[in-house]
Amino acid sequence: MTIDQEIAKRRTFAIISHPDAGKTTLTEKLLLFGNVIRSAGTVKGKKSGKFAASDWMEIEKKRGISVTSSVMSFPYKDFHANILDTPGHEDFSEDTYRTLTAVDSVVMIIDATKGVEPQTIKLFKVCRMRGIPIFTFMNKMDREGRDPLELLSEIEEVLGIESYPMNWPVGMGKGFLGLYNRFGQEFVKFNGNEDEEYIPFAELDHHPEISEDSTFKSTKEEIELLEEAGNEFDAQRVKKGELTPVFFGSALANFGVKAFFDTFLNFAVPPQPRKTEKGYIEPNSETFSGYIFKIQANMNPAHRDRIAFLRVCSGKFERGMSVNVSRTNKSIKLNQTQAFMARDRETVDVAYPGDIIGIYDPNIYQIGDTLVEGKENYSYKELPQFPPELFRKVRVKNVMKAKQFRKGIEQLVQEGAIQLFRQDSTDDMILGAVGHLQFEVFEYRMKAEYNVEVEFVSLGDRIPRWIKNDKFEKRYFDSRSMLVRDRNENYAILFENDFTYRYFRDNNKEIELIDLLEENEYQ
Ligand code: GDP
């Protein structure tokens, strides 16, 4: 197969959702289609989120590095699917955001009984910045959910993306009759389980149990309204992430999932050219290149090795190949590499754009590093700074260990495990994280790797806003709107809550505030 054919069939995507919307359940169904697993219920073990953080570390220690479930790769029909897991629940961290820079499209699951929830909004914003296709799966139609039209307008209003329902639910919960598939021009009858019965629209007259049903009749009116007043389907706008195709269904009942997956694979994009300071690099370029979007350190002190996750962006990867690490301009031979199948790690010999490979890291890589075959040198511009939301002041318990403390912090910050700020007035060290687990991992690793015990003082949830202009007066700041400097000496303000933020913004119009989730420039 040529490299162009390999690229054309790659679909690298992530599934984003708020906890409990059904991500595990849906993933499992996709793995069943791909024959990666044989029965439902087998993916549950990977849900580290169901454990407390300390349990999680025990598990990590026992298993070594748990990378097996972070990328699931399998052939399906004419495609090669790479699903990247985005850690949620308690293990939500910056890695969750970074993973979204490595995918070409996303599936957003929404629990139809709840609507758009906070974590979905945050993850959605990252996808939106990148301008990648976003597909929506409106889950749990077998339960009494919210009004479908209301759910659609919530997507449009809260997320600011236009939507196009590919199918429409007829009834829900106990009265769920099935899906009116606008796109496939057929009715999919729900019989309470995964046996989907397909009835082309033209034959519906022969099925009075549906066509005469009062719910069906009233739903048809709703659909007519959609046809008249709703958005038009436009594959180009889907590609740019301006229009999200919406599929209703039930992951648990495996209903509407296959049609969703097949359609998704058709409209989701294969690997695209990516931007570097030397221009866009085409995926089918002769030269292999990729960048590291995540580094997983081993929690076991006896095995200090780390795995770097590399997204292949161009060319063909072959094991044993020499590459140049752009940041250091040093050449390295990639011998110890692994592919990710759902269950096993195995050595990878070749990989193509869109694939993720794990590289053994003897402590030489950093998040964001670009690796290019041969002597060439350029860097992908993929990893912006993500705004943390949780902040804690940090101190060393024993001042005699101040030196190791500094060294540990410096390395962990450089590695991207956590972010460091300084309170401007006191110079106190403040750690910023996206998820609570990051603090625990930090504390654990400081002890295990640097033999330093740390002390935290929580500053709670904060709303961080960066300051665009450098000239401003410092007298406005206090503990509720705390002035800090990030590691690049840029000023930011940590607001205690939304009220303080708005009050400050409205009263200090000359200070221009930046929300990183809205201002990051990717492409
Ligand atoms: P995750 O946290 O997003 O991975 O969510 P899970 O896949 O673990 O699902 C959370 C809960 O919702 C579990 O109890 C699932 O069985 C349930 N669930 C998932 N999908 C559906 C669905 O389509 N219908 C119903 N009724 N329950 C579902």
C-alpha cells in the first residue's frame, strides 16, 4: 500500500464528554465493531477515574506504566481507527487537553438527560480553537431525556457551533420508537435491544405500527420544521468544525451506534498538513516527522523510565530510524518504540501519519518536542499553554532540602506535569493544575524522585486571565484578584470567582485580559 493510501484510511480521534455521559460505554462498542474485544464489560478495568487518586498510584506502581488504554488502534472496514483516550474524572489533567492537539477529529458525547455539561465545554473549546471536525453523539435515548430541539439549541447557544441532526429520535425512554434517519432516509426501529430494524422511508406505509403512531406523527412535524428552518448539511463546514453533525442514540443499548460510526468515519478527516515555522508539512512528505504531546513518567521508583507519546505527522516511521530532536538539534536512533493496541503493547516497526507511537524516554524529551528524520530541523506549533484552574501555594517542609526542592520543581514543570507561577508581591511559588490528581502526582514524585516533602496551601479554584499590555498599575491587586507571573514572566491575575473577575474587568477597562482557551492560536 502506498503512503497516500495509508494516510487516506487513518482516522485519529478522541471522544470528549463530561464524566458519566457514556464515553466508556461508547468506546467499548466501537472496539466491539473493530473486533478488538469480544464482549462488553471488558473495558471497565481502564476506568482509573473510578478509583481514588491514591489507589490509582498503587495501580500505576503495580502495572508499571499504564499506557495500554491510552491509545486504541484497530482496522475497521476500509479505515484504520486510532482512538486517543482523554482522561476524565479525577485524572483530568493537562494531558487531557494536550491529547486533543494530537487528533484530527473528535466525537462529543452528550447525555441527553442532562445537556451540555462543564467539562464538555472546556474540552470543546480546545477542539474549536484547532478548527477540527466535531461530531456529536446524543446519548441515552433509552431514558427519558430532555426535548431534542432544546438540546440542539443548547449546543448552538452554549458552545457556539451550528448543528445538523443526522437522525431524529421518535419518542424517548419507555416510549422510544426508534430513529428517523434523515441522512440515510430510513427509519431505524428500536426493539428494546441492539437489533436494529431498518425500514426505508418509502416502505413506512407498510408499517402502520409506526406511521400511524401518534408520537411518530408529531415527531414528523418537528422534522418538517427542521427541514425548513434548520441548518443545511455542508461537508466542508463539518470539516472546518463550523457545523456539528448530531446523532441521537443509545450507547448502552448499542442502538444507532454503528450508523453513527460509519458516517463519522466517512466525514471525519484523515491526517492534515500541520504548521511549523518553516511552513506547512504535508503528511505524505518523504521525511518522517512527529511531535511529542505527552510524557508518562513511571510511578514506580524502581523503574524510572518514561514513555513519550509521539504523534506521527508526516512520512513513514521505521524502527531503528535516526531522527533529529529539533529543540536540542541532537540526533537519536529510535529503537525502543511501541504501538498501542487496546490490550497489549507491542513493538512497532512501521507507523504512518495519524498513528501514535510510544518512545522509550531516557529523560531527553520534553512535551512539544518535534522529531524529524535525518538532519532536518523544524518544530510543530501544536502545544499552547493551557489555563490551569486549581492553584496551591507550595513550600518545602524542611528548608535544608531547598535545593532539591528547586531542582524537582524545575524538572517537573519543564516536563509539563504542572505549571508554576510566582505571586508578584511576595514571590511565593504557586502551582497551577487543571485537575486535582496533578497535585498528588507532583507531591508523590517530589518524594519518590527528589526525596523532598512539600506543603500546600490551597488557593482554591481560580479564574486565570493573562494581561495583554505590560503597563498597568499594581495597586489594584489583592488576594481575591492575585497578581502572578507565569514561568515566562508574563503577568496573569488569579480571580477568586466569576464575580471578582467581572467586577475587575468592568472597572479596569484599560487592562486587557486574555482567556487562553479563547486566544490560543494554533493554525
Ligand atoms: P463515562 O464516565 O463517560 O465513561 O460513562 P460510562 O460509559 O461509564 O457511563 C456512565 C453510566 O451511564 C453507566 O452506568 C452506563 O451504563 C450508563 N450509560 C451509558 N450509556 C447509556 C445509554 O445509552 N443509556 C443508558 N440508560 N445508560 C447509559
